[in-house]
Amino acid sequence: MIEKLAIVAIGGNSLIEDPKQPGIARQWDAARRTCEHIALMIADGWHVVVTHGNGPQVGYILRRGEIAAREGIHDVPLDLIVADTQGSIGYMLQQGLDNSLRRLGINRTCATVVTQVRVDADDPAFKNPTKPIGGFMSEAEARKFEAEGWQVMEDAGRGWRRVVASPIPRSIVEINAIQALMLSGYVVIACGGGGIPVIRNEVGSLRGVYAVIDKDRASALLALTLRADLLLISTGVEKVFLNFNQPDQRAIDRMTLEEARQYVAEGHFATGSMLPKIEAAIEFVQNGGPRAIITDPYNLVRALHGETGTHIVPG
């Protein structure tokens, strides 16, 4: 029986540490470093299911597809792009985890599940795209792409990005396969990029839709479904800040559900950046999850021991 289960959600941007140098070799380096810390969690006695973001990677593939389309090569639908990134990033994490675990003397098999996540066809998000994807741009570049049909927005003071719909995840189609692998001792990588968004059509068949599911929301759903002991969200900062990037910014070590809701209401967290992470933590804890932690990849184990990170607890 599994004693401690953690869902570890890795941000897609954490695999691209320098937006000016997003090459594959650097993504490999970042993935390997992240996997070293996840492997230490496993060595510390945690059973881990890994999820990951894919925003920058999806954006690059979309842009390549648009350029290729000018030469008569068919474009790639967004649902297939999410599936592509589940495979490619999953492969990087599988290999990185396998190597890191072997160095620690741990013999575990890692497996990636290409995961579909059902959303509602009438979700209001389809009429109000807010989910940033792709690399950062200047406003001038963004306006140029907007003229070509993109929808763009400014992203938390970091630059401009393309945005797509981000519907709420309702259920994970492959949940039985994920659970079976987990219970058999595999280190599972699932719900990559929030999962491939699908709906049930009028005859009950699954069909992909043009959207991206927030990976933190999908990770919270996965954690609740698997009754995890911890939702651990790995992002670009060691702790969550109030008044982020302001002269009076303040790091938060611990927040209760009531405090987290209050900070959200006060507008402390940026849409498309920290807000969905806080909302995912709230979703997990208010529905029975023991605790959630937000920190960066290099402090995962320290955060588990209570030495750093922002801890969201019931009260």
C-alpha cells in the first residue's frame, strides 16, 4: 500500500530557464536538473506522479506550423500539439528520472500516459481566452501577430503572449490506467500540459477541442481523484509573494484556505501566472487534500521538510 503520494506539477517554463535561449539542449539540461530533485523525493519515501506544463513548447510548435503552412504543409491542430508535447516532454522526464533514480540506487520504471481530460463544450472560457502560451514578445510583435488573427495579452509584466481558451477540467479519461500503473510501483508522468482537452459529442464520442487546460487545475483534479497526500506545484519562485515585483513585496511561508481566498480577492496574483497555482492549491485543500506546496524545482525536498516554499493548509 502506498503511504505517501505526491502529485508534482512542473511548469512548462521551468524547462526553459532563459527565454532568450530556449534550445532543446538547454531544455534537456533543465529537465535533468528537475528530475534530480524529484528523484530525491522518491528516495525520501514519496510515491510520485508527475505532471507538467507545455505553454512555451506549444507556442513554438504552433508558430512552426503557421510558417510551414505558407509553404503548403498542413497545419497541426492544437489538441495534437498537446499530445505531441506530452510525448516529447514525457520522454525527457522519463529518461531524466530513470538516470537520476539509478544514480541513487533505486530501480523504478517510469512511464508516460498520453492523457485526455474532458471539459464541458459550453464552458464560458471558450468565449474568453485567457491562457498564455508560447514565448514572450514585445507589444509591437504581439500586435503584429494579433493582426494575423492571434489573440494576445500582456502576461504578468513579463511580456506579451498568445492566449487560448482554458476550460475547467472535469474528468481524466485515462485515470484507471494511471492508477493501475501507480499501484504497480511505476513512476507515472500524466496530464501533460493539463491533458488533451476533449468533449463528448452528441453521440458520446470523444473529440479534441481548440483549448489548453491549465496544468495546475488538472493536477489538482488528479490529486483529488487519486486521494494524494500532497499537491506540490513547482514554479519559477521559491515562495509565493504578496505585492509581487513591488517595493513592498513580501514572501509567504504559510497560508490558510481563508487567507488564500482573501489574497485572491485582493488581486495579489496575476492571471495566467501565480493565480491558477493558488486556485489549484485552494481547490485541492478545500476538497479534502491535506496540504499544497508551491516552490521552485531546486527546493522540492527542502519544502517537503518545511524549510522553504509556501504551504497552503486547511486552517
